Amino acid sequence: MPIAVGPYGQTQPSCFDRVKMGFMMGFAVGMAAGAMFGTFSCLRIDMRGRELTGGVGKTTMQSGGTFGSFMAIRMGIRC
């Protein structure tokens, strides 16, 4: 498929750029959701201090990575 050029010389992003952008968007959304769910779940079991920070950070990164991977796969399918 030929690459379309816009009126100001811009080109369409490549497939790798789309997958990368999908991962970044999914990672951001997953981190936000993970921070909320992680905070509530850690506070529910009475974590405090460093334990709370570590638990929330772990949940945030896991959720971000998982959702980012799914979004990257989805964007790869759409290429």
C-alpha cells in the first residue's frame, strides 16, 4: 500500500510507530487503573509506609505492562 503524503508533506506513521504508540497509550491507561486498584487493595489489608508504596508500585507496573501489551498487539493486528 503506498504511503499517503498530506498537504504539508507529512507521512503516515509506520506499523512499528503505531505498535509503539499503542503500547504507550495502553501502558498509561493501565498504570492509572493499577494505581487506583493497587491503592485500594493495599489499604484494605492495612499496608503502611514502604510496604504500601511497594505494593502500589508493583500493581501499577503490572497493570501497565499487561494493558500495554494488549494494546500493542491490537495495533499490530490493525496494521
